[in-house]
Amino acid sequence: MKKNNINNFVNLASPKLGTKVMSFSDDFFGKVSRMLNDKAPQFIEDKYDNHGKWMDGWESKRRRDGGHDWAIIKLGSPGKVYEIEIDTSFFTGNYPPFASIQGLYSEKKPDHNDDWKIILKKQKLQGDKVHNFKVKSAKVNYIRFQIFPDGGIARLRLLGHVEIDLEKFKNKKTELSSLNLGGKIIAYNNAHYGDVSALLTSGRGKTMGDGWETRRRREPGNDWIIIKLAKSGIIEEIEIDTAHFKGNFPDKASISAAFFDEKEKVSSIIKQNKNWKEILPPTKLKADKIHRFKKIIRTDEVNYVKLNIFPDGGVSRFRVFGKLK
């Protein structure tokens, strides 16, 4: 991923958020979980398994009963969906002609008789194509994805915002940057390697590809990434984890924090300098290590954090802890 900044949405269908398939009608040719993979789909020419041609996505068998296939998905965090991506890459003679999406919010596992609300009405699909749809859903934590009548879907993305009541965390030390609570990456100067979305997820990185890594910098300066906190708060502790980054970890890191109006544009936040206050000066990092910083420069209420790395390199996880305001 090389672009300089990203949209303001989170992929609510990402396994990194904890999203998973709860039930489905059929996945004879391709495991249903594959369509939630964060990585781009691939095609391997001569790869076959016991059921036939291996495809990187969900693929059901050919229906002969007049019905249609479906999958019920539980989101890792509840949220509102604003954009949907249905990707049929590499599915040419075996893609579904139509698809629809419904959702609901429920404290228990739903079934087909529950009060599902339409998020995306039945839409026509094409083979080997990325389809994008603008929608506006209510708060949901379950999705019912239906394809008509059968076929293969390479990837499903549900782009939107996490919607969680944070009142229960008030006055408690909280991971303000957590993706599951609503923290998100809004901009960065480079993310050539790895998976930048992993930076704010739970647990330690599994491989060097499970984190944010920039290309080798050949010009003066440093690399950076900006995170919008789940909610504004007072920062008390920072964690930088360089798990698996050994010959390519950053030499140093510094951290700045700021408070911006919710309506402030990302382009304006990137350009502004006066609002940012350094809370951790440039500090030496080590390879493959969890660094915890409790002696940080205290600030008033903030809602954005900027991680600077010098001059470049890889960071597996970044966590900001503090009290909600």
C-alpha cells in the first residue's frame, strides 16, 4: 500500500477486528472464511484440492433445488456501514449473478426469522470485478450476506465506523487507540510493506508482515502515521511493539498528540503543526521488543496521536492508554 493517506473508514468485516462467519449454507468449493481475508485475492493456476479447483474466496456448489446460498457474519465490533465492496476477482464462469446484504443488532445469535433490515438490496454482479456500493446502515453487529443462486465471492468488505458505548470505560485506564473500540488510522506517509491496519489490533504480530512497515528511506526526513483515538482522553502510557522486526526496526520513535475538532479535514490535520505537542521525544528502539513508556509529557485532553519513526522501518503494534474524557 503506497498511497499517502486513507479514507476514514474501518473494514468492519476484517478478521483483525474479530469478525467471523457464524453459519452458512454451503462452502463446498471454497471456505466461506476466505472472503473475509484482509489480503487481496490471488489466483494460483495449477492449484487443486479434493473438491476441485482451489479458489481464493467463498465458493458454493452448483444449486439444483431453486434456493440460494447465504452466510451469517458476526462483526468483531458493532458499527455502521457506509460502503460495501463485493469482489468477484478470478471468478468468471462461477460468480453469483446477484447478491444482497442485510443486518441487525442483537445480543444473541440471530436466525433467519429475526428482524433483518436491508443494507444493500439485491444487486447484479459481474465476474472478475470489484463492485462498490454506497449505503447507510443503522448500528449492526450481525450481517446476512446472500448470493443468488450460488457461486463464488473472492472478498467482502464492509467499510464504516465502529459504534460502541464507551461510558462503561469512563474513569478507567483504557486502550484509547484500540481498533475494536473505534480507534483508526487516518493518514500515513508510506506503508510499502506489511498490513498497516494491523497496527491497532489486539495481540502481538504473528509475522513481519503483520504490522506497519515503510520502504527504505533514501532522502532526509522520517516516516509517520496519524491515529484518531476512539474517544478523546488524557494519555497515561504508550506501547510500541517491534515484534519480528529485527534488521528493519526504526532506530528511534517520537510521539505527538493533539486535539482537533471532529469536523477537521484529514488534509488539514496532516499540514498543521501548531496543535501538535510532543509527548515522547525521539527515543531509541530495539528489535523484536515491546517498549512501554509511562514517563510521558502530560497533556490536556487529546483525540489524535502521531507516531514518528526515524528514519524508517517497521512497527508491529502501537497502543495508547489513558482515561476517557
